Amino acid sequence: MGYWKSVSTNQLSRRLTDKLRGSRRPGNLPFELSLETMSEIAKFDRSQDKDGMREFNLNVEQWSETSKIALRASIKSLVNRDVYLSDSLKANLYYDTRYGREVSRVGFSFAREGIYIHKGAGRGQGGVIGGRWIDRYGNQKSRSSQSAGLQGYGNRKPILWFNPVIENRLPQLADLVSDYSATMQINAINLFID
């Protein structure tokens, strides 16, 4: 392979790595729920009521902030060694701006250690499915074959700090959504840690 071809290949792989890292927010993992509507006509009708939409957005923002506070309290009470997790926890709101500025998704992002704590994984105690990730230095890492299937056993037990809190808080969000619109529904498939 010639010099210029190898340089362009390295630049291409670096750009792809940067895109991959940028899309997953290095160090943070997104878990989100979406607020879906059955028809575009209903979205347009809701956009005509600016005050109602503004109130709904404020209510969802308040729900996400109180959920973040409840998650931090859960971390402080359950996790003995909280290195980055409570500081990295963020509640993110995403808006649909097609007809108006209406909240369409609510997400929670936090450091990767939150997954390890929730599942009981760690060094030498990995899951069954092999994992690959890119660390903060741009190096590709993977799970070692000796640790396959050992998560949740030994000295690392799962600490369920995320799912129970969100399950308890979802009915409040469902009430907010049903008060705002009868055609809107909550899709929480991507919210929970599996």
C-alpha cells in the first residue's frame, strides 16, 4: 500500500471513530423514552395551543429533573463506591420542532460504570455477549474471554439503582401525558437497563 493511500485510510478510520464516539457521547450512555403521537393532525392541533404546549414542556422538564434527583438519591443510598456516576447523571429533553416546540423524548445519560453497577459486572466478571467499545483515548477495547458469563456472581452483586426508580416515576409522566393529549403515548422500550 502506498504512503498516500495509508494516510488517507488512517484519516478515514479516525473520522469514523470520531463520529462513533460523538454519536454515543463518550463516557455517557443514553437511555430514553419517546412521546409518540398517532397522527400529524393531532400534532398540528396541539401546536395551535401555545400556552398548553409551554405548560406541558415545563411539566415534563420538572418530571425529568425530579427523576434525576430521585436517581441520585438512589445512587447515594445503594452504591458504596460512587466514583463518577452521580456527577455524570443528566436528564436530557429533546424537542420536535415541526409544528411547535414540543417535548418528544426524555433521556437520561450517565457514565458507563452505572451499567456495570446495575448488572453486577466488572473486571473479570463480564456478560455472556461480548462487548466492544472505544475508550476515551480512541483505543478499541473488548471483553476478555475468561470473564464470559460471570456477571452477577462472586463479589459483585447487581445493585438495581435505575430501573425501580424509573418504574415508580413513570405513572406520574403517564398522567401528565394523558392530561395533555389523548392521542399521545409513551414508548419506554429504550429506557430500562436490560
